[in-house]
Amino acid sequence: MLHAYAYGPDDEQKIITVSWWVSRVACDAWRASWEETRRRAAIAPYVLSEQEALYRGRELIVPEQP
């Protein structure tokens, strides 16, 4: 994993996480790992629903302001 972020409102009732990976293979390996299985089991009582998606993207360059 290169980066991970969690976003949500102040009441923390919904959380959106975004992560960047070296490759899809690396992400899949993490998802199949014991550590991830254990993490998911620990948070399961607090998760009402979950959605997952894979997106391809690119970095956008913000132009310098004059």
C-alpha cells in the first residue's frame, strides 16, 4: 500500500476509505492475508454495510496560481 485515507462526517456514522496500491496483485495479496482477515473480524460488529470498487486513475496537476 502506498497511501490510505479515511473520510467521514463529524458524527463518524459513515466512513469512506481510499487506498493506493503498487499493483492489483499487491492489493489482492493484502486482502487474502491473515492480518486483513483479523482486522475485518475485529470491526465486523460495527459495520452495517460495505461496498468495494476498483478504480483506475491518474494524478492531476494543479496549475500554479498567478
